[in-house]
Amino acid sequence: MVVPALIYAGFNSGQIGSSGWGIPMATDIAFALGILSLLGNRASLGLKVFLTAVAIVDDLGAVVVIAVAYTSEIVWGFIGLGLVFWAILILCNRLGVRHPLIYALLGTLLWISFLKSGVHATIAGVMAAMTIPVRTRINAKEFLECGRSYLAKFERAGKKGTNMLTNAEQHGSLQALEVACHVAEPPLQRFEHALHPWVSFGVMPIFALANAGVFLGGDIGAVLVNPVTLGVGFGLVLGKQAGILLFAWAVDRMGWADVPKGVSWRQIYGASWLGGIGFTMSLFIGGLAFSPGPLLDAAKVGILMASAISAAVGWVILSRYTSP
């Protein structure tokens, strides 16, 4: 997906070097799905799942690039310690441990270990997330049966006329219902719900405000034709949509996967344009690739322009070829 960026920049100018090649890889999940949500019910579930899967794979690839390309020195002792914590997390998953605090504590130790190892600690977050249980202990039918039973007991106990604060039977029913809710909801989903408001209304806005600023002093025209600006821009605008579409076509032709039900190739092409919205993750990689200065500003300009173009073109294509 970054081929056009590599072809254009060629790494021959001496300005980009090997440090900026991962910038066009990332897809901003929040913005891409946000543009898709503008279509409302016209966007099928299959199309949303397709775009989400593409964005997740892109970001995982970007995380690997961060871990490999932006590591100057590796301390193997801390790598080994981090792998020990990761093995413990996997063991907790296999043993059925479901308390979020255990995974939060071990995940923090894993993150600290990778931070001290020299490898970018972003990879620790992905590794920790892979170990958090995603399965329920009881299915929906069992949960409904248990829930109705406990609520019925709660209702019968309330007919005695005692206050709920002093009614032991009602307390027992509430606690049993709470346990049923915990075993029915995967820990990963509880983490997601708990972190969502902090990430959406805190982390993301602060990150965007802190990293999106571009100083355009001097010749703006020179910034727009800078090899870094054009390389990043072409990588996101042309490379992402071509790469996503061609890869989806290839795996479909080889029988490795099928086009989602109710999704046309024109819609996939429109969604592939939304894959060119790099923004947050691309800005993050750009900050790692370049020190503050003209090259970083050029990379930011390329990211912001390409993300805006990709969002606009993707929305136009999808709004035209998505039935109301």
C-alpha cells in the first residue's frame, strides 16, 4: 500500500531516508468509520466490517514498523522480562482468569518492560490486548434464564415489605445477577466500554491538537512540492486505495475470502479510499521519523492533505454507489 510513496520518493533524494517509509501505512479507524457513518443505514454491516478489518490490519502493520524501524538500541534483558509477563498474561487467559485488574497490572508491567528495552512500547499494548479474554462463560440463552430467575427472586423477596437495604434475599439476588453479568460480558468488552470515553474525549483530542500543528513559515509552495509531502501524499491517496482494492481482489480470486454479502466492488473501492485517511497514527509515525523542523512539517502537510482528499473522494464514491 505504500508502493507509490516509495516509487515517487525513491529514497534517492536523501530527504526521506529509511525513517519515513511507514507513514502512509496507517489508517485512522475513528475518522474512516466516522465518514462511513455519514451514510447512515445505507452503509451495510458487511461494508463496515470490511473497513474496520482493513484499518485494524493497517494499524497493526504500522505498530510492527514502529517496533522494528524506530528502535535504536535493544536491551535484551528487558525484552526477556516483557516476554515473561506476556507468557503470564497468556497463562491467565488459558486458566480462565477474567478480572480486569489482573490484566491491567500485568499489561502495565509488560509496557514498562518494553519501554525500558528500547523497543517502542506501542507493541506492548498490542501484545497485552491479544491476551485479554474475548469469550463469554455463558451464552445468551443461559444468561436470560439466570437473569429472569434472579429477578423473580428479587421480586418475591420484595413482597415481604422490608426495606431493600435490609432485605438479605434481595441483596443475594442482586449479587447473583451481577456475577451473571460479569460471566456473560467478556473482559475485553468491559475494558473497551471503560476506556471509550477517556480515549474519545480525552486522549484523541489532545493527541490531535498536540501533533497536527504545522508551521508554514516561508515558501508554502516549496512545502507542497517537497518530496516528503508528495511521497506521503501519494502513498496515502494513491497507494492505499490501490493496495486495498488489489489485495481484496487477489484474495477473492484465490478463494481465501469472499466479498461480504450485500457489498459491491464499487463500494469496496470507495472504502479503500477511506483507508487513505492516515491522520493520528500517521502523525504519530511522522513524529518518530523526523525531528521537529521542515521535514516533519512537510510530512504533516502531506498527511493532512491526503487524509482530506481520501475522505472526500471516498464519501462521494460511497454515497453514489450505496443504495438508500
